[in-house]
Amino acid sequence: MFLLKKSPVMKLKIQYQDSYSRGELLLRTFLGWLYIYIPHGFLLFFFGLWGLVLQFVAFWVILFTGTYPDTMFHYQLKLLRWNLRVNARIYNLSDGYPGFGLDGTDDRTELTVPYPENVSRGLTLLRLFFGILYVGIPHGVILFFRTIFVAILQFLAWWAVLFTARYPERFHEWSVGLIRWQFRVNLYLIFMTDTYPPFTGDELPGEAEL
């Protein structure tokens, strides 16, 4: 059944560090809004608007040709990588400053999404009209509660880093899993994959080799 098509969707990793900087933790906590959130958020807002325009165009191209325009696909992928770099710092999962721009680099985060040779026209229409029902609601409900749980873990991890310079590894896995789950849902809803997002944040078989 095309709705349940399964294949590796993406590879998303945020490097786990053996030790974390207490100074950077405090700096992000009290001044992160000034030197990370405002400048990156400002630029991401406008780049994101252009991404929405390209998504609208891509929808019609997919509808008539069954393919996602290559340049538009890679623009969206670069935009997602930028968001991942920033999220890794917001969640205190990585030290260092997130690189600016679509071509910004980061040795602590990785996002790979295979380019689809063909995109299902039927699934594209289904996602447009009913995506909220069979994707948004079921995933959204679970992600809501998982986000609350991860927020608690991040609060505890903040104190652990402050006193030990170590982020509890299991807490790190749960946080990365939340981001991975959110990205899979996003990729499906914006037509970048036909694979329905699984109800897990774990890395799936085949994704590590992408």
C-alpha cells in the first residue's frame, strides 16, 4: 500500500560530546536570545518564506511531472540543515556557534536526505487535503507529550552539564530522537519523501548508511 511505503527517509545525527562547556551553557542560557536566536531567527524567517514559495511551486511541478525539482529540493534541504544547527544549540545538545546561511557548515550535526527520483502524485494530493488527519493529528498528539518529557530531561541535563560538564547520554538520545521524529514528519508533509513517518525517533535500519 503506497501510504505505508517504507525506505530510508534521512540520516540525522547530532554528535554526542564527551564533555560540554559550562561557560557556553551559561552564555546560551542568558544571552542566547541575543547572539543566536535573534540573528538566526531573523534570517530564517525570510529564507523560510522563500522556502514556502518554492514548496508551492514544487507542488504543481510534482502534480504534473511526478518529480520534485532538484534545485528546489536542495534549497529545502539546506534550510533544514540550518534549522538543525540552530536547534542543536537551543537544546544545548552541541557546543559551538551554528553556521549562518544555507551553505553554513557544522561538524557536530548532520542531515542527509536522498533525492527522490519520483514523487507520488496521489500521495501529494492526499497529503495536501488530508495530511492533518492521518499525519498531523496522530503524530502531533504523541509529539506533544514527548516534547514535554524531553523538556524535563533537558532541564535535568542542564544541571548535569553545569556540575559535571557531561550531558547524560540517554537524555541526549531522547532529545535527538525528538528532533529526528519532527524532521521526518516535516519531510513527508512538504513532499520531500513518500515514506510515511514512523512513530519513533530512533534511527531506522539503512539510515546510518545514507
